[in-house]
Amino acid sequence: MRQIIYALGFSLLCSQAQAHGPTPQKAKESVTIQAPVAKVWEAVKNFDDIGHWHPDLKAAEGDGKNQSGGTRKLTFQNGESIVEELDYYNDAEHEYSYRLKTENVKALPTSSHTVDLKVAHGDSTDSTVVTLKSRFYRGDTGNTPPENLSDAAAVEAMTRFFKDGLNGLKAKLEK
């Protein structure tokens, strides 16, 4: 009888260990731009202006508020959109943070994300480092997500979005 109880307890523990939800994922990308901090910050400081330098976007529009609660709608090249909201904005420190407000896994396969953008001095007075880092969850938060909404798909999409955006910003500012 004792062995049966142990066996049942063990199988219950094993089944619970396999039935877990998603874990937070992370992405971080940086680029060095040969331009002074002031010029780079001028290009990225308006939360709504991402569409001017990010090649993955067809359009970006917002409420013009560079403060907590400001929102923007991003429309991707495939016509799908998401809405993001500013949580933190610091003009003097050249940084802001925002989060996903309205998800759309056809635009970006995350169910939630937060992003920090930071503009900092590079190795010389004419170089600047822009860093994007994010914490996010996959598009399908169930226990067995389809491949296109998995952790790997979310990491790949967010990393690609960051790299494309940073490369677009660099290309625009180093003309």
C-alpha cells in the first residue's frame, strides 16, 4: 500500500512539473552610431517617431505625449498593428520605457512586453550607443503553444525587431 501511495505522489509531482505556463524571455541589442548623443536623442526622443527610422513599420502614430501614459500605434509592413504605452520618460537621461498595451500576435508574437530604450555616450564625443532591452512572454501562454507563438519565435521576432530598428536608425543618422 505504501508503494502505491508513493507511486501516486511521484506521478502527481511529475505531471505538475510538466504543466507550467510560459517563462519570461529577454532580448537586448545595441548599436554604436557615429553621431553625437544630442543628434541621436533628437531622432528617438519622440515616442511616436519610431516610424521615421524603423524599416519594419509601415506607420507609427500616437498622442504626442512623451510622458507616462502616452500611447502609440505601430502598423507593421504586413498591415497588422499593436498599441504601446509609455511607462517612464526621462529627457535629461536620454531614456524611456514602454509596454505592450494591445497585443496582436500577427504583428509581433508576444502576449506582453516591456522595452527600455537608452541613448548613451560611446567611446568618443562623436559616437553614441543606443540600447534596446526587453522582457516579454510568448504569444501563446498555454502549456503547448504552436511553433509560431513559442518562446523561440518570440525571442527571434523581438531580437529581429530590435536589430532592424537599430540598423535603420544607424543608417538614417550616418548618411
